[in-house]
Amino acid sequence: MQPEYDFSKAKRAKSVPHLTKLRASMRGKTRITIMLDDDVIKTFRERAQARGIGYQTAMNEALRSAAGAEDIPVTIKTLREVLRKELRSR
């Protein structure tokens, strides 16, 4: 590690196309820090892996459900998931 770094030619995140695209895709989300029990994280990781999604996405879905967010807009992805679950249960 160098004692000092020269950032005089560094670009702001707004000027880097892939960072701009990443920031735009994250609208409507807030980064937080939270402490959770190891077994809870393990459970969500296992469930998420079985579904082929990220564990944070699975946690977000569980929180929405627990919060009673019935006014969530129906997306094609959500509709497909619900239909698949219903068809498997028959």
C-alpha cells in the first residue's frame, strides 16, 4: 500500500457509465446495516438458493409479506412465480 494516492485524475461516479447505470438501477432502495442471527441468514440463503434468487431478495419479500404490503404492484415475474406455485400444488 502506498503512503499517499493521487486522485487528481479520478472521475466522479456520475462520469463513469457503468456506475451511473448501477446507481440508476438501485432507485427506490436504501442501503442499511443490520445485525441478524446467523441461523436466520443461513435459512434465507438456503431458501433463496433453492429458488435461484439472492438471499437479500428473499428477505425483502418476507419483510414485505410480514408488513402486509398488499398494494405491491403485480409484475410479470411475480405473476409467474405465483402461477408456478399454484400449478405445482395441484
